Amino acid sequence: MGIEICSLRSAELGNAAHVVIERDSGVAVVIDPVRDVGQYLEVAVGSSVELVWALETHVHNDFVSGSRELVAASSIRLGASGEADLRYPYEQLGDGDDVEIGSFSLRVLATPGHTPEHLAYLLIDSSGEPQALFSGGALMVGTAARTDLFGPALSWRFAHDLERSLRGRILELPDHVVVYPTHGGGSFCAVGADSALTTTIGAERVANPLATARSSRQFVTRALTAGPYPAYYARMRSLNQAGAPLLGPKLPAPPALSLGEVDIWLAQGALVVDVRPAESFRRGHIPKSLAAGADGNVSGWVGWLVGPERPIVLVAESDGATQASEAARQLARIGYDRIVGFLNGGIETWQAAGRELTHFESLSAATLAKRLDADELLPVVDVREAAEWHAGHIPGSVNLPAHDIPGTKTELPRGMPLAVHCGHDYRATLGASLLERAGYDQLVVLEDGWEGWVALDHEHQRSDMPFEPHEPYEMSFEPHEPHEPVRGI
């Protein structure tokens, strides 16, 4: 192709930004950068090229855009849809415009659906042949991005927009065109997406369930099957339109805090977020701290459960500066800038000072089965999503999705152990930490989760019961929260 494409993944978001490099002319373009932009500048320096454009496919709901950071750091040009309504200087792009990259160009395609202002960028070579498509959320590996971020009143309209964008524009491209989505596997914007970073138009035309839908009604039905999304999404679009505070190319590392400094922050209402692995948290943790291991999606869960104004103290491993920095980086990507520091020396510092630790019992699915078979009073709390529970669950279990625990009115039994489980153990430990905050003090975590239960070849139940509908939404072009914001965590 005469051009290089470097994709940098943000694993916890399930997203990727793409740097398009044209060495002959010494220029490069980055598409959908996240907030910590040093990584893109490093790619440019390592490739001996100059970044000249930062391009946005749409106003993002799941992360803070890094385009303004790149403009501030390197004076590049920022391009986005003329309908994006950004409140800072940018070059307004529309359908049919071309962005030049040496002898190549990026043709702007209006592809509304995921959002109303959505654009895709078609890479065209010097002979006029299309070679690659940077599709944002308009087409992904095995699906496309959700169309319900503006509430159910508009979800059908945007699903029909997506259908027109896909069938009338994108899938009309030649089979060989390589597709580079922004959203991918693991993104709440892209439930059902494959984890692969790229695909082709030909492969998606044959295998993508949206492409093979036999009718418009079937397309919409398939497009609108996504589950809930984190509460922080409701703030992110307006934050990106207004422009998040600039932090510089390299995010500042959180400082190490003494125990006395942590006490001061706790007295001021700070929340302790423990970013160690789930197993370490279960063995011993600061009472009523939130389990959100840096080996998983720290930003997704904190963004779902905690307001951005609340100061956060991190607890990492005893030598956990790197672990704390990773958690802070994830949180900065969604606009959480009040990470006041991490406890120096970790949980050992807390314990050495004679402070109280709490722990959760761990047990296997096999042990749980034996205890239930012995008629032990051991209620089972399944903290997976409702769709997961309906697809199959331990008989008699209570479904209480983790993100609903702080605001739930369900009264679980007290004065006896509660067995908490998810698919494996990350969400289960998180859910148990939320139940501890709600006053439950005999918590047991199923360490191999639903996977372990199924592996025992136990009978399990499925449910065809319909889901409860969401509360009505107002007609609005601002995204709504999928539920009431959590207070008091």
C-alpha cells in the first residue's frame, strides 16, 4: 500500500486508535486518540514522521478524546464532523471531503447511526483505489456500535440510520478493503464484537449478523440487543464537546501517600479503590474499600459507581507504583482526575499500623455444590447482567447485577453467609465489596464462578421471563443515564 497503519489498543475500553503513516512525505494522522497522547507522539518520533492531523469519527461517550491534547502538544490540525458541536477550534468535515496524507487521502463518509454526527474515513491510494476504512463504530468485527445512547425514543431512528450507512455506503465498498474499527471486543459500545482489531468488507458482508439481516425489522432487532452501559457515559459526550482539562502528553503519576495523609483524605470523604487482583483483595483489604483490580476494567466500574468529583485513594501491591499508575491512567481516560494518590507500602502499611482488615472466604463451585446439597443456609447472589442470568443460572440464585447493588431495594438475608458469583471472580469480588459497603459481613466469593458451576455438569436453569422495561426517556439529543446515578459510594 505504501502506507503503514499502527493500531494502539486501550484494552480496558475495548477500543483502538489508529496512526496512519506515510513515510515518503514524512507525515501521519491519528484517528480517535485517547487522552494519554504520549503514545502517539512516540510512534511518530519512532517512525521519523510528523503528526499533522487528529481526526474524530464521532463525539465519544466512552472516553475522553485526546485530540485537544495533541493540538496543544504539537500544533496539529483537528478534524471532526461539522455536526459535532465542539466548543473549541476545529476544522469541520463533511461527507465527501478529503484529508490529504502525502500521495494518499482520507475520504470523509457520513455514517450516522451510532451517533448522529458519525463519520468514517476511507483511505484512497494515489491511483484512486480504496484500501482501508477507519469505521469508528459504524462497522466492527461481527457487529456495529450501539444506537441507543440517546435513549429508546431515538434508538429505532438511529438503528435505521445505521442500516442506511452500512447497506447503502459501507458494504458497497470492495471486498478487499480492510476495516479498522475504533470500538471492539470488550467495549460497552460494542456488545458482541470480536476481539480482533481488523476485518474486511468482504468478511463482514458474509458473516456480520447486521449485514445478513433479511429485513429492516430484523436489522433493528439485532442492532438493539446491547445490555446496559456505565453511568459515566451520560457525562462523556458533553465533556468531549466542551473539552476536558489538558493534562499534557504524559499523564502525571499518582503520588505515594503516607498513612497519615490517607487518613486526612478519608476524613474528607475520599473513597478507597483497591486495584490489586481479586484474590489479593479477598485475603485482606481495608474495610468498605471498592475492589476494582487494575488487571480488569477499573475505569468502567469506577465510572459506573462513583462520581468524578469524589477524591480517590488507591491501594496497590506493596511495590505497586506501576499498578497505581495503570489504574490512574485508566481513570484519566474517562475524565476522573481526582486520584489523590496511593497508599505507600500498600496493605502491609495498613496492617503494620494495627489497622483492621476484612477478608472474604473463597470457595470453589464444587464446594458450593456440596454445601447446598447438605442443606446449608447459603443464599447465592449472581452479580452478572440480567441477560447472562436469564441465559443460565444456579437454581435458586438471586440476580443482582453488580452496578445495581448500591441503589438496590432488594433485602438479602442478614446474619448468614452470602455466596457471591459472576462468570469467574472479578465481578464477584467487586460485588462482594459493594455488599460489604451495604452492611453485609459474611461474604463468600465463588472463585471459579459460573464457569466452574457449568463445568460440574450440574443442572442449571434458564428463564424466558421478559426483562423489565427502562423508565421512559425524554426526547433529547443528549445521552441519558441507563439508570439513576448511584449516590453514597
